[in-house]
Amino acid sequence: MSFDVENYLPDQAVGSIVLKYKGNIDSDVINHVLDTVEGKMVEVNEQSKLRKKVYNVLVESLQNLYHHVDPVPPDFEDQSAERFGLLVISKVDTGYSIITGNFVDAEHIEKLEEKIKRINRSSHEEIKELYKFILNHQKISQKGGGGLGLVDIARKTGNPLDYSFKVYDDKHSFFYMNILVQEDN
């Protein structure tokens, strides 16, 4: 099956690309991405507050890619990647766009989409309360988190989570999320 994940990037993949990566997500890749993006933002003399915010959201996004990706479909081109992910970081007019992508088993889509819809329906105050509630009441899952990642991204950016699912086959979809990080929020 011919499926190039980059061909399905959301239309929002615009702006000046700071970093683009697709392949296995491991600790070395995470460290390299964080160092590279931070270095490039320092190079262009980006404001400290925005650099910190981008860095924090990027850490959370990479942790999601590392801990929560489902295995690639059996006929996908890159069978060597245990944790296949896509990452595009772009400088846009109002800040930075962080696009992530990974495979999701069809059986997990409904739960993930409901979680994102709940976050997107919530006010900033409700997101802060949800964050506190999860911190105080949730147990750490097998994958390492207590469900804080997406809530924390929404809390830090103040923006809705823009996402889409592109069907790969009847058992797998590719999940894209575009996070806008702005200094003003």
C-alpha cells in the first residue's frame, strides 16, 4: 500500500519550517529535536517567554509520541520503527506550529477523539481545574502518564487542539495534531 504520511499533512503546515522529522521516536531523537529547536530559536533571537513555551509544549508532544503511539500497520513502509512518528515545527506569523503525527489503532480513535473534544469544549478555567483533578486523582498508566499530556498542552497554549485522523486501512488511522504556540496566551 502506498501511503506517504507527509502527503496528508494538514493544510496548516505552512510557515518557515524549523525542523521536520519522520521515523522512530526514541530518547536520542527527542534530545536532538529539543536541542535543535532550542538552538534555532536562540539563533533568531526569539523572545525568552515564547522559547520556553515552545520548548515545554514540544517536550509534552514528544512524550506523547514516545509513550502513546500504536505499532505501525504490518504493510507500512517503515517496519523498523517501534514508535513511528512525524514532527514538523514551523515558525508562523503568530508564533510556532507544532504538528505531530502517529498511527492509532482504530479501536482507540473514539476514546482519543472524545478526550480531545472534551478539552476543546472546556474554558481555560475548566482546563486548569481538569489538570489539577488529574494530578490529584489519576493513577499512572502502563504507558507512563495519567492522562495529563493533552490537557497540559491546551493549558499551556490556551488554544484548541487542532487534529485529524486519516484512514490508513480498516484497523489503523494516522493521527495528526497541530498545536499553535503563541506568546500572548
